[in-house]
Amino acid sequence: MRAMIWTISDLHLSHTQPKPMDIFGSQWKDHPARIAANWRARVALDDVVLVAGDISWAMKLPDALVDLRWLDALPGRKLLIRGNHDYWCPRKVNSVRAQLPPSLTLLGADACDIGDAVVCGTRGWITPETTGYVPATDGPIYQRELGMLDRALAHAVSLAAGARPIIVMIHFPPFVNRQPTEFARRIGATPGVRACVYGHLHRRQDHDNAVNGRVDGVYYQLTSADFLDFGPVAVRGLA
């Protein structure tokens, strides 16, 4: 049987210094236990789970490792990217890769061959179309993240060699008011990209306005844990 590819994001774990997420709404009550139960009910040992950022509230890697070991204990191989709240994870991810538990692979402006597909990813950032974007402070990060996406996509194209689908992981949504940003335009222009998973969105109005479906040949999928009712779902758009 072919392994499944699942996805979820925004786990917001905090086992070292608990930060109850239900201050953001009753839907978050006991969310780690609910994620674990749903995960174990769906994911097999040979499956792959794409976790699109905001994994741990920890500020430093030693504290984050408690959350990462919790994640490691769940079934499947996990591919991770950092989110805007993953302060424990530096932009240059090579420095922490060797310290991760065995079932975790951290992507940062690069790609990974998982057999039936190639996965690439980077964090992303808010874009000039976003309310509150400040060119002086956000502009350099935005341009840097575009460059990191370009490198990730180039690596994925090389690994896929035109023979397998590419899945893109990005934490920030690549759309604003349902219109493609430069992140989405570059994803859509890359040969072989079939699916893109993203997170970051938590408000009901943002869930309702999120892009879930095919745009320019790529199937986009919002994976925030609260949007998914705290359980991983299958990556769509690969068939």
C-alpha cells in the first residue's frame, strides 16, 4: 500500500512553559491531546506528515526539543518548516537539524525527496498587499523570503526531474483577499508544482476567506490546526 501524505500546521505546543491556547477561544481547549488522538487514528508508521510552521512557542531549542520529542513520538515521518512564532528555529536551519529527533526533517529554502513526491518549503512573510506592511522593516524580510522560496523551488525541480509532483510548504498564506501574492505567482510558475500547504490563519473570517482549491494548476490548502479541527488531513491535488 502506498504511504499517505498528510498535513497540519500551527500546533502551538508549549510543554516546557505551558501557554494554554484556549485564551484564543474554547476550540483550543486541550488541543495537544486532540491532535495526538486524531493523528494516531489516521497516520500510519510509513506515512509522511507535512507540518507547515508554528510548531512550538519555545524561545530556545532546548525547550523546543520537549515539544519536538512529543511530535517525534507520533506515527509517521514529519517534514517541518518554521513559522513566525518558531523563535527557537534560526533562519539558517542547518545549525539545528542534527539535534532533531529521528522522525523529523526541517526544511529551509531547500527540498526533500519523499519517494512519491518532492517537498520544498520556506516560511514566507507578509507582502506589500497586506494591511500593516511596513516597507522599511518588512521589505528586507519579504525579499529574503522570496529568494529562499526561489532556492527551495529550484532544488525541488532538480530532485523531481520532471517525473514526480512537487509539494510546497509555506507558513504565511500566499494570497491576500483571495488574490495571489508574488509567493503564489512564483509557485504557480514553477513546473511540476501540484500542491501548496500553508497555515498562519486563525480567525473565523480568515478561514472563510482562505483559498482552498486549484489556482494556476496548483492546489492550495489551508492547514491551520484549528481550521482542521485539530487533526491532520490528506494533501490534496496530487492525483
